Amino acid sequence: MFVRSLFWERTVLSLLEKVQLLPSNVQDEIASRVGGYIDIADATGDECTLEQFAAAAVEEREQVIAQGVKSQLDQRWAAPALAEAWCVARLGLDNGRLSRHSAMAVIVAIESFAPHRSGYLAKGQHAGQAS
């Protein structure tokens, strides 16, 4: 599990680093869309809803690919990819399918990038604290 979690974490964080090199207006659009996903998913917070949001993000990204978008740095692709990664990290943290370190690294990085009303850590959860 650790190696798979670490590989996934590095893949997500690499995408986020590349997004952060884009022009500020593109970054703002991506961050706003990801923040919207986080706000809505965070409001419910149960595992079933997080799975539905992750599935919706995958479907949105697949539709964009079907429309011919080939770049992971296209805002129409990057926003749902980061939203999905946040959902997967939350689910992985809650159900133990990701290492705690990898899940928290992705959650913190995406929540730091995307504006949102509340965050996972803001609900009394601290990095390194058992859930």
C-alpha cells in the first residue's frame, strides 16, 4: 500500500505543481472550480457522497477528453482531476486505503491551492492525528 500511495501522491502533487506554473487567471479558474467541489463534498462528508463526487469528476474529465482535450494542464481537465484527487484522498484517509501521509499531503496541498469555505483540517483534524 505504501508504495502505491506514494506514487499516487507524487503524481497528484506533480500535476498541482504544473498547474501552479500556469498564468494566474487559469490558476484562479481551476482553483475556483476545485474549491466548489470541495465545498459541496465537504458539506455532506459521508463516504457515499464522496464516492459520487469522485465519480462525477471522473465523468467530467472523460467528457473533456472526448471533446478532444489532450493536455492535463487544460483547465477543463485539471480542475476535475484535482477535485477527484481530493475526494480519493479523503476516502483513502477515512477507509485506510491510502497511507495517512499520502492522503494528508494531497488534501493539504489541494486545500491550500483551492479557495473553499471549510477544509478537512478545519474540522478539528490535524496532520498526524488519528481520525
